[in-house]
Amino acid sequence: MIESIHKEPILQLRNVTSELSGGFLHDLTFNIHKGDNCILFGPESCGIDSLVSHILGVNEEYKGEIQYKNYKIKDLDYDEKHVFKKELGYMHREFGLISNMTVYQNISLPLEYHSDCNTDMIKSRVMELMMELNLESCKNMRPIDLTGSEILRTSFARSVILDPDLLLLQYVFEAQSPLNIQSLISKLYSRARNPHKTILLMTYEPEKFVDLATKYIM
């Protein structure tokens, strides 16, 4: 198990209650600290999907407070939301790749919208990450032509290309062969050892992440 050495909260939930189709949440309170690798798990319709939509700021229909670095997510103004989007990486079970874009274009998109990098800098960062994840051969392919593990690795690359402080991974490893995603797992564990980065991983199989976790929430 990787140990967290920080006590600074990066994500705080206080008495969060909501009733969405993704599951009910009742009076949910917990902290995730800088450097934590938190495994969040439970059965279907347990409320994790609802919780993710609230953390992302997509749905604000809940009671209670959700704070990111001591800022209430509901209260973020336009500029603060822009910073939040840069600092939060998100990868969901549907992967969400843009079908008419190549692998390279999908990965580079966050840099083009949320960074000041020029074309050469973007190319350098994207190609370096693609090499780490063994995606070089897929550079000009579109999602429809990719295998399942290539889609997963591309989506992961897009979620970390901005080097976010908080990375949310929502049920993305279920039904995946560990052999096919070894480069991704290696990259994830490297990030997990960084005391300045935080991972929140939702899964139906928490036992698979014992070596990564600093905290479990059921």
C-alpha cells in the first residue's frame, strides 16, 4: 500500500444529500487529502454516479457542500471553473473519445483549450505520453478502428495530459485484460507515488487496487 504523507484536504464533502437516477446519497461526509489514492466502491445504483456529477459541477442539485481546495464547487465563477477544469482529470466508463478525431487529436484537445502551449510544445508532450502508453502506432487512427485497450489508453492519456492535481477514474478497468493495459497501469502507479497528486478511483473490484490505495471508501 502506498502511504499518503499530506494532511491538506483537496476534496471535502459535507452532509451531501441528493436523489438522482444515478443513486441516492444521504448525508455523505468525507475528506480526500493531497497525495491520497482513494478507492471508492459499492454496488450498482449506490450513488457513485450521482456523486461524480456533483464533484464535476455538472449537476448542482444536492444539499450540503462539496469543496475543492477550500472552494465550494457551486460558487466557482467563470475563471475559477476554468482553473478547476485544468486541475481535474476525469475518465468515465464510456471513455468519451470524439469519433471524428484521431488518437493524437483526442489527446491534444485539453492542451489546445486549457493551456498556453504552442503547437510544438503540444506535439512534444502528446508524443511523449503516447510513447509511454504504447500508442504511437495508433496516432492517426480514429476510435472506431481501435481495440478496447487502445480506447482505454487513449482516454487515460487525454485525462492526464494536463497533469491534473486530482484524477477521477470511474469504472474504467472492469473487463480489461491486465496484459493489454500494462503500460497504463505502470503510468497510474507512477502517478500514485507522487505525493502532490491525488487519485479518486471508482470500481466494482476494490481488491485489485490494494497496492495503490491509501484509503478505501465504501
